[in-house]
Amino acid sequence: MQARRLWANGWHIPFQDSTYWVNFLAVLVFLVLLFYAWRTQTITVTVDGAQFKLTTAAPTVETALTKAGIVIDYGDEVSPGLEARVREGMDIAIQRGVKFVIEADGQVVEARMPPVTVAEALQRAGISLGTADRLSLSADAQVWEGLRLKVTRVTTERLTIETKINPAVTYINDANLDKGKQRVVRQGEAGVLARDYTVVYENGQEVDRQLTGERVVKPAVKKVIARGTRPVVRTATVGRGQTIRYTDVLTMEATAYEPGPQSCGIYADGYTYTGKKATYGIAAVDPKVIPLGTKLYIEGYGFAAAEDIGSAIKGNRIDVCYDTVREALLWGRKRVKVYILAP
């Protein structure tokens, strides 16, 4: 039988030549092995400090790690990058990311990255720090799994607050105005006081306020009030239908004395503090309440003159003079009206 022939790609190959095919396949396998051996690279992979060798024919770092079953998660860091071409003897370092959160500006930011410093973690998260801001952890410390990093925003504000200065009140005497009456001479105006503060805020909340100075922006103008000193003469009908003219009436506690030694002591000479003869119609007063020399009408006693003083006669007290001890004792102690008579 005539041997069949195989035509392939322009080659004329004897179909029944087994030796040829064995040799052809051996050459093909050799070429494949030679190509694989030419493409195979030995590299070193370090994962969080653990190191091992890896033989791979993958063209890129990403493909080599995938074929080796090494999964790269979000936040892991590979050096050189995943797109780098694999080279013989290459060192690939993998840092696994750690999960943590950052509290800043009222928000909670979840992050995953290698255990870098706090400062770098904030930079990677796009969070900037002010000069006075505070961290819950040192900026040089490394982040770790489960960390809750807090950023406290610290701001300072200079604040000025204006307050009202109430005007002082000055009183003057006015002899042309009846006693007991007043009139405003000058109304007065409130002033303005400015106080400067340095206010510190943490995350928008005030935590401290210090007074740094104050100044008068507008001085207050005193209010001036005139008080009347002119006596107001009134009339009253007293004992036995007498009409008196008086400027004031006081309710006082009244006692009585006689000018001799029995009432006034062994040194009594019968004369008043003003040098007048002590007799009926003389009264001892507190000069701070009733000036000496004032003419009086005393309810139940009659007319008198304030011409004497006494160590026990203070405030709204008056001591009327009688000529005898018996009369003084009969008077006793009572509350009476004392009229200040008009001149």
C-alpha cells in the first residue's frame, strides 16, 4: 500500500514515521520547559515581618500574590505596588491594615491602614490639625486594631461685651424747696463699660473665659436731685384750744427729771448744758435729732425749749424738766408727740 502523507503548513511529513513524531514532541516539550524556566522568577515575600520565598512565572506582583493565594484587602499596603513587574530576587513587603475609627468635627470616620503613626493616619484620612487642637493619643504613636482616636478642636476667640454703667445720684440741699420735697436738677445718663474676654472653645463648646481688660467707652453722667430744706409751717390745735405753728412733729419716748441732786446726781448745779436755769419748760434732747435752742410743744406737757442733754437721752428720747421730784415721778414714762415750732 502506498504510504499516506500528511500536509501541514506546507511541510510534507510522512504520516507513518513514528520516530519523527517522537522527536518532534520531545523538542516541543523541551521548548515549553525552556520557556517556562526562562519566565520563572524567585522572589521574597514579607507579610507583617514573616518572610518566605515564592517561585512564580506571573508577570506582575498582583498576579503573583493572587496565584500564591495571598489576598490583599482594602487598607493593606504592598511595596512595590501591585502593578509592578516581577523580577528575579524581588522583595515584596506587605503590611496588613488595622481597623480603627477617628472622631473629629462631630463625625466618626472608619479607617483601615497599616500601623502608621497617628500623624500620618490623620493625613491619610484627610484630617488636618490646628495648632491648638488636641489628640487622645500622641501624634508619634502608632495606630492599632480597634483604636478610637479622638480629635478635640480647640479655638480661641476674643470677645468684647458692653454693659451699662448706672449713673450715681448726688443730693444737694435747696432752701427754696419745701422740706420733704425733691426735684431733679440733672437727669443723668448711663455710661458704657466694655469688658474684653479671651474665650476658649473645645469642639464648639465654651470651656473657659478669662477677663483680659476693661475700659469705659462712655462715662456715666451723675443724676443730681435737690432736696428741700425750707420748713413747711403747719398749724394745729392743742391743749386748751391753743393754736400752734409747727414745721415738724415727732413721736418720742418721754421721761421727766428735776434739776436737783436727787434726779441728776450730787454734782447737779441746777443749770442746763446751754447754761440756762433748769426749770419747768426745759427739755433735754439728743442734739442730733433736735438741735439745741429749738422751741417745742410737747403733748401733755406744754411749751418747752431744747436746752439740755443727758447721757441716756439718745435718738427719739426726750426728758422734760419739773421743779419737784414728785411731779417728775407722776409724769413717768410715756410716748408723746413733740411739735417742732416754727420760728
